[in-house]
Amino acid sequence: MSRVASRLRGLDKSCAVAALTLEPYLLEDAPSVLNETDIPFTSLADYPGKRPVGILQELAPDVLVVGHDNTTITRPFVEAAKYLGISSVLVQDGVIGRASFSVRTGIAKILGYLSQLTIWQKNYRFLGASLRDTGYSLQGTAVFVIKDLFTKLAYGSLYGRGGCTRIAVLGDYFRELFIRRGVPAERIVVTGHPMMDTILACNEDKVMVRRKLGLPLDKTIVLLLTTATVEYNLWRPGQRRYFIAQVLKAFAGLPEHQLAIKLHPREKVDDYQKLVQELGFEVPIYRDVNLYEILNAADAAITTYSTTGLEALILKKPLIVFDLFSKVEPVPYVGTGAALGVYKPQDLRAAIMTVFNDDETKRRLKSASSDFVYHYAYKLDGKAAERIAELIVEVSQENSIRRDSLSA
């Protein structure tokens, strides 16, 4: 969002941008990132005893911008903004998949929630107290939570249904997805995402990046882009172990190809290093490196259903979706022909060889991925941040007009 902040200042010299950092991001070194962008920030911890209504009253923003409107922490801020007459903009933070459910995944989620019961109790107490600050009775709060649960069952996710004034989405596909979820079409604006602007600016020399990261120059590099499936309660640790084991086994018979693993920011390098060593392999594992640099230096990518799959396609990397557990394809990388799908461990090695050696497959993937990128990431013109900034200014102006008419 630093690019959006920069564009906002360019559009309006009097514009002040500030960030409110939530606890999980403090643990992920958000302060150092924000310091680099010159965006002033505070955290929830800086407002002891205050909940969203009190915090927003103190900060007095013209517009609230969020990346999520569906969590027990961010949802109360959107509700508080509505209560205080503050407009809000939801900026889609990554690829959103269609609902997918299996007994195995369901059990993983339940066990994961039980293991974090104390955190969930704290979060729901925060949600309940915050809702009562906005005028909800105890009974009304209970109805709110129950309604959310049934809505999640109906649509697979609450994302986008928090009631933000506008929603900035990555591409046309997500606009249609939100409409199917019951979001009014007039609230949705296709803008692309600032991340995509950053990808376009990635021009690091591949050889230099490989040398910097210790990757071989004489082999093709296949980058495994992991997702925080265990951390998000989508998989159990045993499933992750099995998944990684199958990837490592596939590369054991491909000496001309080098596997490298790029972790999700919420995963721990130590967890993977221990897992890889226990399985008897040696593979370079990275987390805190520039995703686009290492992805650009690679020759192909493997993922499940992460946003990184879209980013790989933008950088024109052949993509393999290795899916051992889903019953429904959440993001249709394979269904659209943009990626090669692998659903059995024994087929992965052949798929890796195919994306490098089969000319017809390479041609087909290249053609389909171009269409996919447009529908899922809109125009790759480097102006997504500018479009989002213009949307925020437009919402701010609408809010000012509304306030003036009410005061009159």
C-alpha cells in the first residue's frame, strides 16, 4: 500500500496517510516495513482500553482503508466506521478462491481452532464488545455472529460482505465472484493491485540474483511457493509433511533441475529445515527474500492455490498446481488452462519434465496464462496504485458532500 500512499499524496498535497497495525503484523516486523515507506503508524496496543469506535474517534479519518473486512478484528473497524459515518474502502489483498470443503479439511480447521481456542475467545469478546459500542444489544450481537456463520456456509467466505463503501478488486473475475456473493455491483471497482505494479518494476539480473541466493547457474530452478496452510488451519502438520515429502521425491530423479522453496511470510524457516532434513534431503529454503526477485530468477513454479501462482504467471513462468487434498479447485489455474494440474504424487516428476520439454504444452500454457492474467489481475500498466488512490479520493469527496448535506 506504500505505492497507494505515495499516489494519494500526489493527488492531494494536504492528504495525510496513517496506518494502524494489528498484532499479528507487529510480530511479522511490520514496523520496519512501515518505517521504510515513511508512513506513520500506531498499533492497537497504543490505545489501551479503547475499541474501534474510540480509536476512530481519536484518529478521525476521512476514509478507512482495509485489506480484510471479515475477521474478528477488522470487521469491528468497518462496523465502527459505518456507525461514525466514515466511508471505507476494501482493497482486495490477494487471490480469493471458490469455496472448497472436504472432511479432511474440515477436521483440520476444527482441530486448528481448538488449538487456538484462547485466541478465538479473545477475538470474539473483542468483536462482541465492539459491536455493542456501535449500538448492538447483546441479543443483536448474537444474531450478528450467527448470521455471519450462515452467510459463510452459503458463500464460503465473508470476505467482501462487511459493508465497505467501495471494494477495489484485482480483476473482472473477482468482481463477478463478489456479485455472486451478494455484494452490490455498484460498490465494486476493478483496479488491479499495487503488488502487480511492483512485479512490473522487477528487473534484477537473473544471474546476479542466483549468485546472491546461492542458486546454481547450470541448472533450471523450480520454485516451490508454499502457503501457510497449517497456520491458517487448512492442513494439519502431517499433511504438510506428506506434501513436502512428495515434492522432494519427485526431484530426487531430476538432477538437471534444482528445487528451491520460498515460504509464506507466516511460515517458519526452522519448521521446513527440520522437515527437509528429517526426510533426508538438502534444499535451499527462503522466506525473507524479495519474492519477485527469486521468482523472476526461477524457470518454473509449483504452488497449491496461492496468490503467488498469479504472480508467477505475470512473470511468464510455467506453473504447476500440485493439489493432493482439495476436492474443488479454489482458483481455476488448471481449469482455465493456465497451469498444469497434478493430483497424484507419482505424476509430479513427469509434469516437471513436460513443462520444460513438451513444446505443445508450453505453447498452450503461455496462451492460456495471458488470458488468465488479464481477467484476474486487470491491466498490467503500472497504474493500479494510482487507480486505487483515485478511488479513495473519490470516496472521501462523496463522504464530504454527504456530511455537508446532513449538516445543512
